[in-house]
Amino acid sequence: AAARAGFQSVELVGEYASWPDSRIAEVKRLCRSFGLGMDMLLATPDWDKRPVSMADPAQRQNFLDDVNTAIRYARELEMSQILLLSGNAIPGRTYEEQFASVCEGARRAGDLAAQAGLIMALEPLNSLVDRKKFFLNSCVEGLRLIRQVDHPHVKLLFDVYHEQVQAGNTIRTLIEAAPWVTTFHVADNPGRHEPGTGEINYSNVYKAMRQTGFKGHVAMEYFPAGEQVASLTKALNAFHAAVNV
């Protein structure tokens, strides 16, 4: 569907962790046959069942073990980025204690990424609708964290949907954060469907991205309200129209 709609690459979540070597080779072959690259995978593939939290120093080794495993798969799949999630907040710890723990985990992951020639992309997720217990829940705080970590291999993944749900003021935050962003994720709100189905003015969002000179990835991460290929094609065409590409 992605290739038919005109996209250049795809992301993975946690599918890769259950793949034998033969499946990895098959996926690489299929992507090449359709002219698709693979860009990113999630560091903790079974996060919903085993929610490792970067906010808890006691879980640091589990987190780093996941990162090392993800690096191995990213190399095999010829990917350039690994997605990091802060995980849930830890009861009984102050916000700043947890913030410092996420910073330390991100730095350690960044060092591993540097050795592998990869980028770690840290994504905040909203805690109002989708992830009620999630710690790093806005790109405002995500940007503060990335600046504090100050590591060339640790960047921000800015999900426009999550930021709109959690904090609003999305374009202003996007413009400020853009120099530290490696990827933008796109979905409308409410419903997390394709752009144009909700309240977010994506034409202006895309223009703001272009205004910043952003050169990274823009990924459509939504649930299509209609037929998949038609939806993706329309979304990609709207992006191109807004940025005049």
C-alpha cells in the first residue's frame, strides 16, 4: 500500500522481534522489489506486555538490553533510526527524578547508537487519551530533555497528533523544536485518522515544517477512515501541495 501510494520508506513497530532470519531476508527483498526503504523500529517491541520504563533507574539494564537487541535488528534490516519511548511514570518518584533518569537512559542509548552509526528518536506520547500513565507526554518537555541530553545521536520524534492532544500550541512548538527533530508523525485529532478528518490544519503544519528547513522524515501514522491506498495517496498529495514539492 505504501509503495502504491508513492511513499519512499516504511517504519516498523515490534513485528521484527518474532521474525526468523528467513523472514528478515524476505521483508528486505519485498521492500527492495517495491522500491521502499525501511527507516525505523521500536526499541522495546513488546512494550504493551512488558512496559520497560526509562523513568526508573532500576529498569536501566532491561532498557539497554532492548536497545542493543534493536540495534542488531536495525543493522540487519538496514535502518537508520531506533524509536525510544520513555515508558510509564513511576509512583513515588518526583517528576525531576524521573526526568533525570530518562536523560541518563537516552545518553546511554545515544552512546550505543553512535557506535552503530544510528539515531535514537525519542517520542513523547499523550497521557490524556492514549497512554494514561506515560511519563514523557509532550514535545515541550521532550525538547527540554533533548537539549539537556545534548547528544548528536539522540533526537526528538515529534508526533503532531500526540502534541495536539496533550498540549496544543502545536505549530509554535514545532518551529522551536525542529532543529532537534529527526521525524514527524502525522495523524489528525480526534480519531487519529488521516489529515483532513479532524481539527488540525495540516496545510499550515506542513508549511511550518518547510519554513524551518526541516530535512528529515515525515511519516503518516494514522488509522485510515477509508480505503488504505486512496487515503495514503490523498495524504501524500496534500503534503506535497502544502510544501510545493
